[in-house]
Amino acid sequence: MINVALPKGRLGNRVFDILSNAGYDVKEMHSDTRQLIFTSEENGISYFLVKPSDVSIYVEHGAADVGIVGKDILLEYSPDVYELLDLGIGKCKMCVASLASFKDNPDVPLRVATKFVNITKNYYESINREIEIIKLNGSIELAPILNLSDVIVDIVETGTTLKENNLKVFTEILPISARFIANKSSYNFKTDEINKMADCLRR
Ligand code: PRP
């Protein structure tokens, strides 16, 4: 039996599609339900639906053998897992964005609002820019509008959220996409089953 942690939400819907195309029976998960565990006895798989940012926690601790997670989460939390495959879905970019009128003043620390504290620190260290981080948990785009921050570091996928809030991208920091990851000891014990799933997803 393999335990698979899958992200809920926007990425989740795409993940269901590729699992379904790869021959895994995930139909029930499309239904409007609050159920969090789905078991397919036939394929010997249990799926757990978790918050996207928690997928790597379940996999790192071995509560799930494998999972599908955005590269943003892997870069932010550096979990001790194997990254087996770039699934090429959930493509987006980690960007610096702000009001179109924003002008950087290099003489003062830049106030940056973000969910991604480590990615932000690493990026600004790499360009030698002093910052003050304001950690938020969502609706990051509000921060420069309300002058809580000068800029934001956040994910941009379609660009709709920025556009509808009159913000623009200043810098693209990193490309992001979904990855298939495995718990290290699960991979040693269930190598064939996990490789089989990776192969199906690759195809
Ligand atoms: C993410 C991200 C942006 C938005 C970008 O938020 O933080 O707000 O998606 O997508 P877009 O470019 O297609 O508009 P999410 O939907 O995860 O919600 P959040 O505000 O709770 O972070």
C-alpha cells in the first residue's frame, strides 16, 4: 500500500487530472465532499488531501510515502525528501510586485510582505539589498495598497490578482512547478511501487 499526500485547492484540481490520465482512480475526489482520505484497494493506494503547504510535512515525517507539492514549498521549507519528478503542471513564477508608482529608495531597508520568508531572504541577500520582512498568510496583494509594505514577494500564475488590484511585476525571481516527492525511507522500502507511480506520471 502507498500513501499519497495531495494538495487541495487550485493545484489539487490539476493533480487529479494528471493522476486520472496516469491511470489512477481519483474520480471520487472530484466530488464535493469534506472527506480527507480516499482509498483505492484495487491500486493499493490511499490518498490524503492536505493544505498545499503541508504536503511536504506529511511526506518528510513518513505519514505519507509520496506527495505532490509546489517547488515554492520545497524551496521555502527545505524538507528532507527526495524530489523525483517535475510534473510540469502548476507552472507559475515567484515575483516581486508593487504599485506601478513604486520607486525603490536604496538608502532605507525595503519593506517586503510575503508568505515566503526564506525565499525572500535568500533573494535579497543574493542582490545585497537590506530588507524588513512582514510575514503574512494570504491576500498579500493588500500590503502595498495599504502601505503596510513597499513591495510583495508572491506567486503569480495568471496575473489576474495583480491586475485586479492595480499592481505590477517588477522582478521575476524563480519559475515554479509541481514536483513528485518521496519520503526517503519509504523510497528505500517501496522503491518499485514508487518508481512505477513516477513512471506513470512522467508518461
Ligand atoms: C496565490 C498567490 C496570489 C494568487 C496569484 O494566492 O498568493 O494571490 O494566487 O494567482 P494569479 O496570478 O492567477 O491571480 P492563493 O490563491 O493561494 O490565495 P492566498 O491569498 O490565500 O495566498
